[in-house]
Amino acid sequence: MKRSAFTLVELLVVIAVIALLAAILVPAINGARETARRNQCLSRQRDLAIAMIAYDTANNGLPGSLNQLGGTPIHSWAVAVLPNIGEGKRHAALMKEEFPAGVFAPVPALLCPSDNPREERRLNYVVNCGPSGTMPGITGDNAPHFTLFKDRRSDLLAINKKVKIEDIPNGMSNTILLSENVNTNVAGVWYDEDWDFFALLNELPISSSNEDTRSRVAVENLGFVWGRNNNLLPNSSDRIPRPSSKHPAVFVAAFADGTAKVINDDISLEDWLKAVCLDDEKARLPVSQGGLGW
């Protein structure tokens, strides 16, 4: 007996079933892939936090967001920890101001897999650079007390003494060390041989009264700032240095104890400030007493 072909109705039913399965499976597959990328981001930030701790132990304090110590070229925190993430040869070349082929190639450890840009010297991970200079009561005299990663070029050492992880008043497990920033208008590069985006710094006299302006320029490429301003919350829309990510509804941050955690975008302002401020108790003091007046 000759078999009849599919009827139009049967064909439409098969197509509908296939489309339904695709609608169910594709988001699930994409979700699984993003979960894998987020877990890799967690792992990379955890490794960076551990590298920071190793640097802190070896050098009796954290690097600055920007450094120029002992006659070395100006370099970022990311360059400072290269030897601790398996990039010792690259670090050695940069400290000699030698630029062989490939020295500026992307460093996977500094990139979020959900963004994974291919540009040379791209930096996705940024460090905790303290209160925004626009925050009420913040001046160059008291802001450095709440800043983990400072501008530590040699001419600023009197103002920006290095911070030791073990001395964080709130405790290492309660203080964010670094996070991610994939906002191309803000996040920058881990090395620039000309450092031309720091030109403004060289136009300002070395004084505590100019420290906020100096820090804001440096932080745009290397860190994030915080304060009592909703625009400084993670993934805010303003062009202000603050954490941002391509993970749906969350971002990843690493803490000073070497752990990394997933944090919701809708974290409250109070909880965010507690996570980034080094000394919540001192922050509550009036500005006249060296606090932030919270």
C-alpha cells in the first residue's frame, strides 16, 4: 500500500512543535552559557584578589591605583600585580619600558568573559578608589582615610600612604577590593605609555586640596568611586566611574579576604556603602572630626 505524504496540518503541527522546543531550549542554553561566564568572572576576580593579597604581603601594603615608586615608570595597579597572575615577563618588560611585540596583548585575567573585548590593554576590572569628590563633606584632607587604592606616585606619598589589607577597620570580608566595569565610556586600559589621560594631574599642584580632582582623573580608567548619590550605585547610567557588567541584573565583586561574590544590581545604597567603605563607624562622624557626616 502506498504511504500518503504529510498533510498540511500535520506539517504545521511539526513545525509548531519544533519552534516551541527551540523557544524553550535556546534561552536555557544561553542562560547556561552566561552562568558559565559569570562563574569564570568570579574565578578571575578571586584570583586578582589573591594576587592583591600576595602583593600586600610582599610590599607591606596595597599598590596604588597609579604608581611610581623607586624610580619605576608610572604604572597602574593591574601592572603592579602582573607577576602574581603569571605575567612576570610582561611586567619585567614594562618596568624597563621595553615594548616587544605582544606585550600589550589582552590579559585574560583582567577581562570579564561576558564582555571579553579583544582590544589591547583593555581593563574590565577596577579597584575601590574611595568616595567621590562630589560627595558632600569630602575634601582632600579626609577622603584618603576611606580610600583603598590611592594615587601612589612618588610625589604624592606624603598624602597617600599605602593601605594594608589587615588594617581595614571593617574587616577584610566586609570590604570590596575590586569589581568590574565594562562601560566603554568610563572603563579604560591597564597601561598607556604616554599616560595622556592623566595630563590634568600634572597641571595641578601637589596638595591635599587638589587630591579629589587628581583622584577622579585617575579613577576614570582604573577604579570606581562611591558616595551618597544614587548615580554612584552599580550600573547607574551616568558617566561616573562605578561598577557595571554585562551579567543580567548582577555584577561580580571581590573582597579583601580573597573571596568573590555575585551582587544584585538593585542593592540598596546603604548596603552598597557598607560594602565599599573601609570604616563605617568613622564615616558617621561629622566632617569636622574627619568623618563623612553620614
